[in-house]
Amino acid sequence: MRIVIAEDSVLLLDGLTRLLEAEGHDVAGCSTADDLVAALASPATLPDLVITDVRMPPTHTDEGLRAAIHLRSVHRSLPVLVLSQYVEQRYARELFTTDPRGLGYVLKDRVADVEEFLDAVARVADGGTVIDPEVVAQILARTPRSGTERLTAREREVLTLMAEGRSNTAIADRLVVGLPAVEKHVTSILAKLDLPPDADDHRRVLAVLRWLDQTNDPNGAHR
Amino acid sequence: MTRDDLRVVAPALFSLRELALAPVSPATLRAFSQAVIGWIWLICVGAAAMVYVSVSVFTSPLGIGLVLALGGVWVAHWFAVAEAARLTAQTGVDVVAAPRRPNPRGGFWRTALSPLADGRSWAAIGYAAVSMVTSTIAFTLVIGFSAMGLAGLGAPLYLEHRNVPVHTMADVMSNVGPLPVAVLGLLLVWLTPVVAQASALAQVTLGRALLSQSAAERARAAQKAAEAARWQAETARREAEARARHMVHRAEHLTQTRTEAVSAADDDRRRIERDLHDGAQQRLVALGVELGVARRQAATDPQSAVAALDHAHAEVKETLAELRDLVRGIHPAVLADRGLDAALSALAARTPVPVEVVVGDPQALAACGPSAQAAAYFVVAEALTNTAKHAHASSATVEVTCERRFGWDTPARGLLRVVVTDDGVGGADASSGTGLDGLRARVAALDGTFDLVSPPDGGTRLTVEVPCVS
């Protein structure tokens, strides 16, 4: 598939390019967020996936993230995988305000874990949702909201994986249990958290994230 | 003469009661001693003065007279002081000698001859002359009257009433008879104290007139003193204001440099974070990717895997070099271990442009505080980096000297001066946001000065002076 990477570190861009090319992908690189937006101006030549770093020139703050949000608002179904140097819940919140289909937010360090990274690339390109376990762990750790304490240890594990955007099948694989067991856990979790039972993974992720996120809002207000 | 003088010195002239008690009054005793001692003292002074004046007059053609006259006038003041003290002690009222007139400012002659123009000294000399006469009269009257009084009182013991032809005073007394003479003696016993007191009063009055300041003079002196006090207060106020202004300036300066120092430190931290983020962290991530690729290819394509491992190896070495540079940028180890001299030599050796390093007394340099040394190091590092990057220079010079300095206005005991020059294109810029600006803040926080001369037609000269506390 065709992948466009926006990354200002030449080294990393080079490494990613060689990694993805070795996997048989067609890779194009650009070094600034503006280049990225310019490269994807025409809807006719959209790639299958965009990978972008958050921090890029000229201000080295959140150009990549804003470019990603912009691209998603223009091309709704364009899969975008955002790489972040550090876990920033605010970034995740900004990114996931819309349809999480084909959207990923992972720590840059995750790239070094090649299998994990390639898996994320494949899932996002496939229209899935990927949220870095670190982000989820951080949100969970800071969630004093009633409900989570009613979850069993296993259910918390399942909740974490749900929040990362994994499907029931993937969760079953990861936990080495059968699919019916996972489905049972999911139903139980959704019931305990008063969330609507929903078969759709994406909507489920969004609901879980929103639920978790509310609790971190100082005002407790729904967003 | 004041009412007080009258009451203390001559009470017999003041009240009838005192008049009645005059022969046994302490004022009378004082007046007697005043008349006797004063006369002896004033006669001695007068005789000495006459000798002195005669000598002065006779030697004046030789030029010595002028010097003697000056000395005499000078002595006259001390005579006035002594006489005022004597009068005070012997009469019981305060007589204060006028102070010497202050020497006027001016040339040598004006200053040297000024005592001659001091009317006070001449008045004292006049007092001495007049007093010779008055004290003699007073002494004669007092002694004469008391002798006559005592003789009269004792008349009944030795005088017989006889009618004799009058040839002497004793014949007169004999004709008058002992009783009237005794009555006259009794009268004199009362009259003598009155005369003694009166003469003391006269002497005090004379002293007041010629030795002391007049009321007008006193008022003038008081006015002058008040003016002097006012002037002093004004001066003190101005000094205090100046000091306060200075302190305000200093406080403003410190506030500003502190803010700049904090922001310079923040900039440094940001730079380090950026360096780590853009450098080591990215390299390590890339390294991870590289190793991941190698692992995936190990089974299927060993050759590619080895190539990836080679790549990763090179990556590790570059990361290490970069970390070393970064650490040096935070604080160079060589500066702490081997001192500024060695650190500057290392800097010069790393610079692609030939750099001549001239270092002053290494001991004095070593005595400068670590902050000053670090500032000097980073100034040189930044300047040489700029020289290498932008100046297109063919050579550069680094001069570092440490001066001992002793000044009231600075707690520092030394001044570290760094001068970096190059023969490049010039036009260097220390405006905000540049590396030089950060250095300027750093130097300002140490109370140092920062001077960049870089004309657009070529050459750059950066002079930084940092006080060292140790």
C-alpha cells in the first residue's frame, strides 16, 4: 500500500522508510507538516495511510497533530497514524473528537517494537483504531471514578485493550482466551460502566475513552 | 553688665541687706582676691607685653618685627582665653573669650597676615593695656581703704585725743580723737567691700566688652551656625537621595538581570531538551527500528540483516558522540577537571579556524570563581562557533586575563576579561533570541559587561568582563 510519512528527523524517516519498504509498501516522506498537507491536497492521489510525527518544524510543538486533524476534517476516511514523543492525553482528546475509524495515536518509542508498530500500521490502514497502551494506562491510573473499582482484574485488562482499540478477536488472542469469554467480559464491563452495549469496535472505543476522559476533566463536565 | 552680674559680683550695690552684710559676704572675698591676684597677673602681662612691643618695634626694620607682631597677636588670643577663665573663676560669672576668627581662604600672605586683621586680638591687647590702669586703681583703693579702715577701727587702742599742730595725718587724727576716727574706720570697713565689689564688677564689664563677643557678633555667629547646620542637613539629604536613587537603579538592574538569568536558564533547558529530543532520542528510536528490521530479516535474508546491524552499530557510535557533545554543552568536564586554560585550548582545537589562545596569569585565572570561568568558557565557545559558522574568518584570537581590583563600589576582588576577535566578515548580531543574547543575559546576571563590535565591513570583537567574587 501507499504510505506517506511526515517526520523531521532524517534518521527516523530513513529507518521507517526502509522498514516499511522491506514490508513491501510504497513509501513517500516529507519533513514538515506543511509539506504533508501540500502533498495530500488532491483527493485523487490520497495514500492508503499517513504517518505523522506530532512535533515538527517550524515551531516544534504540535504541527503534526494539527495537520492530522486538518487532514481528517478534509478527507474523512483517510487513515492517519500519529506518532508522539511523549504521552499527552490532551493530544489524544483533540485527535479523537471525531470518528476514530482509521485513526491511531502511539508513542514514538513504540516504533522500535517493530512487530507492534507494523501491527498498528496495518490496523489503522484497515480502518481500525489504535491508542497507545501508555495513554490508556495513564487515563486509567488517573481515573478515580466509581465503576472501575467494581471491575475485576481481568475486566480491567479487557477494558485497557478495548480502549487501545482492539477488536474482541484481538483481545482474545492477546489474553489467550476464547472469544466467548471476551464477549462475556465486554458485556459485563459495559454494564458496570453504564455504557450502551455496542458491537461496533470503533464506537465502543470512543465510548470507553469518553467515559474515562470525563473523569479527568476537572469540572467533571461532559465534552 | 547684666542683672546677674550685679547680683553675683556686686550684691552690695544691689540690695540693702547685702550692703549690710558686705564685710562678710563671699562676694567680697572673691572681689578682694580678684583685685589682688588680678592686679599682679595683669601687671605681669602688661610688663611682658610692653617689653614684647618694644622689641617688636625696634626689630621691625629687620623684618623680624612683623613675625613678632604676628606672634603677639596670636598670643593675645590665648591671653583673652586665660583672662576670661580667670574672671570666671574669680567672680563667679561666666566670661567667655571670643573665638579666634577662622582663617580666610586665599593666598599665602592673606592667610599668614589674617591674624593681624582679627579685631578680637587687638581688643584683647587693648584690654590688657586698660586693665593695667584699672586693676592698679582697684588694687590701690581696696588695699588702701581696708588698711585705713583697720587703722581707724584700732584707733581707740593707740590714739589719744590731743590738740597738736597739724603736720601729718597722725596729727589730724590726734586732733579729731580716737572715737570719730574709729567711726570713720567702721564706715570704711563697709565702704571697702563695696569698692572691691564695684571694682570686680567694673573688671567683669570691661572683660565682657573687650574679650567676649558682642550681642551682634553672637547673633551673627548663631546665624552662621544655623546656616552651616542647614547646609549640612541639605548636603546629607542630597547624599541620601543620591544613595536612594542609586539603590533603586541597582534594584532595577538586579531585577532585570535576574529575570534575564532565569529566562537564559530556561532557554538552556529548552535547548537541552530539544537537543535530546532531536538527537539522542530520535537516534535511539531509529536504532530500535534498525534492530527490529535486522531481527525480522535474520532468518530470511541474513545479508540484509547484517547490513541493518552495521547501520545500527554506526548509529550507536554517533549517538554516543552526540551525547558527549551535549554533555559538554551543559558543563564541560575539562573545565572542572583541568581549568579554564585547558578548556579554552580544547575549544580552540575543535574550531576549524586557526585560533590563538592568550591566557594571562594562570594562577589569578584559577582564583576566579567557577561561575565567572564557566561564563568565560561559554562566551568563547559561542563566539568561536559563530566565527566558524558565519564569519568566514582566516584566524581568530582569544585573550583571557584576570585583573585584581580593589574598589569601594564593588565587592569583587577580580575582573575576568575575555576578548575574542576574528578577521571575518563581521555583522554579528546579538539581538534577542540569538546565542549571543543568551550569553549577554548570563554575563549580566554576574554583573558583568558585554560588548560586541562587529561592523558590516569586517572583523568581530567581543569583549566580556565578569567580576569574580573569590
